[in-house]
Amino acid sequence: MEFGHLIILAFLCLTLRNIDASQSAEDYWHSVFPNTSVPEPLHDLVWPPKKSNLPIKVNEEKQYWTLFFEHDLHPGKMMHLGLHNYSDTNPSTRTTSQPFGAWLQAKLSENYSLDEVCGKTAGKGEHKFCAASLESMVGSAISKLGKNIRVVSSSFDEKHDRYSVEEVKKVGEKAVMCHRLNFEKVVFYCHQVNATITYMVPLVASDGAKAKALTICHHDTRGMDPVVLYQVLRVKPGTVPVCHFVGNKTLAWVPNLGTKESCSA
């Protein structure tokens, strides 16, 4: 009987510990960003799921495979998600350079350990870190951008592949991107890449469905995959700015230029 009581007590302690950890993360969020809701991509860091929703489905990240020029960002432009001109005949020889490095790490992390993914050397012009807690992510973003920051993310509908650009809103020229990795443990691969501009692009599908595309434009493309760039856009690395959308499981920390107070959107 005593042994049974001990088991129940241990279970209750573990449950309470998990609840406290969840409340602590939520309290931390509201202490740094008062009167703001937790963004969808961060829910699993604040309230760890009882059942993992991994692996991340490939079609949830197809937005990364939408490459275009910066001058394509204008109202009325039709965007078709995916790399439709690209044929990857030898995936084993593919590089993991930007903008596909973090996407590939998220996709391929099923075959690698967390240490292998997070221990990879940063790319040229890139500063990276892995965040397994809300505190470490926010703290690292603040160390790069300062305290006056906000967070933005995409909201794509998986049922739609074609959208028309409604508007183009420039978010800023500095950003720390955090990509959800494909592990049972909740962890984000975060990095800051030089010479980028971040946009928020409202989109509309043919049936009227709305979406918002977090968009990154790289002005220094010397480290990008030359095969992908040539096959899709017929350009070479280091020649012209190249942009891509960012999927729903990724977020961007950016300077909050609209107000002196820190906030989240």
C-alpha cells in the first residue's frame, strides 16, 4: 500500500512540475510582452503538447520552395507555391546553403541527431543558435536586436497553392529567424543573416481565402545554392536579390519601429 502511495505522489509531483513549467513560460512571455498573445509557432514552447504533432509535413513547409525576385513583390502579382522549374536529380549532392539550409535541416532532422543539426557550422554571413526554451529564444533575439522587438509569422492555408499579392509591407532590415526543427523535442533553429529585408505580404486566393506571407529577401546571395538559383530563376549567386516565403512553423524577431514599447504581433 505504501508503495502505491509513493507512485501516486511521484505522479502528482511530476504533473505539478509540468504545470508550473508551463505557467512559468507563459508568465515570462507576458512579463516581456505585456497584453500580447503568444504567437502560434511558439505555443509548443509555452504549453508543451501531451502528444507530439511531428513530423512536420513537407507540404507545410512548401512555402520555402517559392523563389522569386524582389521586384516581383507588388500588388496583383500571382504567386504559385513551390519550385516548379527545379528538378533535384541527385539530392545527396545538394548543398544546404541559404535560403534552403534551415528548411533542409527541419526536413532532414528525422535522420540526424539534435547535436548534429545544431552543431553544424554557420553559413557565410550567418549567426545561429538553437533554442529549446522560450527564455533562451527571447534572450538571444534581444542580444541581437535589443529589447524593443516584436515577432511576426506567416499564416498559410494548406489547401491553397496559388495566391495573388494584395499588399507589400516592409517590416525591417534586421531579423532573427527561428525555424521549428523536426524533432519530438520542441527546439528551434534560429539565425540572423546579413543583408536581408523582411516583408509581410498579405495574399488572397481565387476563392477569397486570405493568407499572410512572412517574406525574406536576401541581398547577399553569394552563399545560395547555385544549382537551384540557376534552374529556377536563371541567375547566379551574388548577382541579384532573391526572395522566398517562410512557412507557418517559422517566426521572425524584428525591431519594433512603431512604438517605444516592446510588443508582439
